Amino acid sequence: MTRCNVLKTKEKMYKRLNTGGTLKILLILLLLPCSAHALFQEIYLGYKSSERLGEVKLSKDFAKLDYSIAKNKFDWTLNVGSDYSDSFLQNLFSFSSQKTIKTTNKVSVSKSSYKYGTISVEHFQTIYDLSNWTTSSIRSFDSETVFEARNVVKYSYEFLNETNDLDWEIIHLQLKTDLLGNKIEVDKDKLEFFTAYISAKHKVFLDQLYNEFKVEAQKRVNLIRSRVRDGLSRKVELEQAKLSLMNQEEQIIKNMAELRESVATLEEVIKKEIAPEQYHKVTWNHRESNAFIFLSKQAKYNELAYLKLLNEIGLKSVDKLDESISHSLNLSLGYTKNAFNEAQSEALSDVFGSSRNDEKIISLTYSIPLGISKQSAVDNKVYYTHMRNKLALSNKEGELKVQTKVLKENVKRFEAGIELSERKIATAQKIVKENQRLYLRGQSSFEEVLRADENLINTRISKINMLFLYEANLAKVAYLTGDIEQYLSSYQD
């Protein structure tokens, strides 16, 4: 029941009240919600909470997780290790020329970043076994076991090479790309859902029409049977009328199979049965295209924006490859503090306290790649990637503009087709009525009556087809311009 019909019903009840109806009935009707006919919004509400849409939307959560993983790529790292050595290598220093056994335990933490370099803090504890030393004059300790504690702080930063900076930009671009890609997938799924809905709606209206035609065909059979009995019509005309009735029954069976399939698709999505009793809620009124703002506004093509982001990521990746083989300037800073003692606790106390034994290192390293063949290939790849992306964007933009233009033109065509169908229906009804009148007077053949009925059937079906194509094209335009959510939220049966 449409809003207009509800208001008409209320008006009738008001008249009934003035002619003896009850106030109670009037109040009940006045309290009826005018939106009770909005079957689509009921189903759409179920779709928005469906597992199908939920599965599509999960990609958004995955995109955010991927971003978080990439963003935190350089977390703090804890390293724990132990070394054992038995060395008797010749060395300039007599300490190292002695047979020395040492065991080193170490622990370190380090942290890298995309933009601020790498820092590490290390702590070493070494036990020296001097029992095999052959010369005692060089010993500074009375014990054969000496402990060393050492703390090291290091920092490095790359000035010229921008590999990490490009990685940082890429992960942010990737997040934007994934989120936009998910929106496109969601919009595409909504378009598919709406198309499935109006396909089912199309079958519902055809079912209503075919049943109306069946009733008319049955009336015609009854009429011709009576006329044959009275000797006013030929028996062949009765058989023709019966065949026409059977054709309508056949159409009902075929359409009902397609209708059930379409409705089952919707039921699977919303996980709820749509009873045949609900079909009567559906109406199909033509809303003029001027009511849809997105038809006249500048299109914002999400698919084009998505391709631009993909191309930007591609260019950044090629730039990253170029950076990986280009020159670099690395600054390294290091500070070391150590302490030796026969007592381990004293060594630890000194290294974390007043020991003046330290070392400071500053180094600057400039690297220049000497090979030219690889650099030349990378330069060519950068150029061709840029040209390919430029052409792909241009082609995609042209394709989307043509699609939108054709769809908008078709909306106007189908709108004109709906108006034409309405005029054809009015004319066909007049022809049917006149042919029936002439046939009863013997001035028209039965074949002309059947042909007139078939023309009326075809024109009414044509209008339903035009309405289906009109709304399908509207939805496609809304999808391309990024307005499918707005279109579906405002759609009413």
C-alpha cells in the first residue's frame, strides 16, 4: 500500500465516521505508520547486518592490521648471547699473545625506525682465564681469573639514502588504498544486492500481471463456451481461448520458478524468510530522474582514485629500488665504557659508576655504486612505469566517463520509455474494449480479440521491464559516482 493509498483510506474512514462509523476505527487508521509499505528498507536493514556484507567489510579490519604490522616493523629487539674462545694468536700486544681462554655473556636492546636511524644499547660480561700465561711480569692482577664489564651505546643514521622514508610513505599509501578498495567492494556488493532485489521485484510484478491475464483468459473461455453453446461462436474459437489460458498458466509456472530463485537469493543474504504475503507490500512507481541529485553533480570516481593510489605505490616502489642502488652517507656514533677487576661485582660497579675508561667513536661513511648497467635499467623502469601509469589512468578515466554518460543517457531513454508505455497501455485498453464490443456484435473476429489482448499484455509487461531497466541504470550511476549508499537509503517501494 502506497502513502497515497493510505491517505485515501483514511479519507474514506473519515467519511464513514460522518455517516455512522466509529471513532475507534478512525483513530486506529490515523496511527498506522505510512512507511509500512517499505519492504525494501526492511530487507535492506537485514542486508546491512548480514554475514555476507560483514565478510566484505572484514577487509577493512585486515587493512588496518596490515598497516599496524608494517608501522611497527622496527620494534625493540632484545638479544642475548654467549661466546667462548681459546686463543693463542700472535698480536702486537703481549696480552693478546698469551694463551687466553675467555667466556663472554652479552645482552643488548636495539631499535630502528623509518625516519630516525638505529640505536642500540649493549652490555658485556667477560671472564678471562689467565692460568696459561707463560710470562707473569705482564700481569696486572694476582688472580688467574679476571672479570671485564663493558657497556656500549651505538647510533647510526642514513643521510642520503631514502629507502626507509619511501617504505614509510608506501605503508600509508597502502592503508589508503586498502580502505578505498574495501569501500569499492562494499559498494559493489550493495549494487549486486539491489540488482537482486529489483530482479525479484520484477518477477513479483510479472507474477501479478500473469495472474491478472489468467483471470481475463478464464473469463474469455467462459464467455466463448457460453456463446458456442448458444451457437453464436465456433468451437475452434473456444479451443483458441483455452490455448490462450494455458499459455498464461505456463507463463505463471515459469515466472514463479524464477521468482522463487530470486527471493531465495535474498533470503540467503538476510537469513530470513520472505513470505509470499509480503509481496503485496511492493509497489513500483516511477520517480523522475530530476529527483536524484547525483545524476547532475560532478562524478567522484572511486575506482579512478583507487587506481591513482595503486600507481603512486608502484612509483614509490620503483623509487625504492632506485634508492637501494644509489649512493649513501652513513653517520655512526659509538660510546663504550669498560672496567676490569678480579671481583666481578667490582667490575660491574665500576662500569656503571666512576670508571673513566671509555671510548668515543664517530664515523662517516660515503658509498658510491660504480656499476652503471643496473642503474640504467632502473632508470628505464622508472620512466616506463610512469608512462604506463599515465596511460592507464587516462584510459580508466575515459572508460568511466563513457560508462557514466551512456548510463545517464539510458536513464533518460528508459524514463521516456515508461511514459510511452503508459500511453500505449491506455491505447491498448481502448482497443481491447472496442474489439470485445465489436466481437459480441459480430463485427470483429476472435483472432482480432486475441491479438488485442496480447498487445495489452505486451505493453503492460513492457512498462514493468522499463521500470526495471530504469532503476537498474540509476543504481549503476549511483555506484560509479560513489552515491550507492545514499541511493539505497532513500529508496522506497
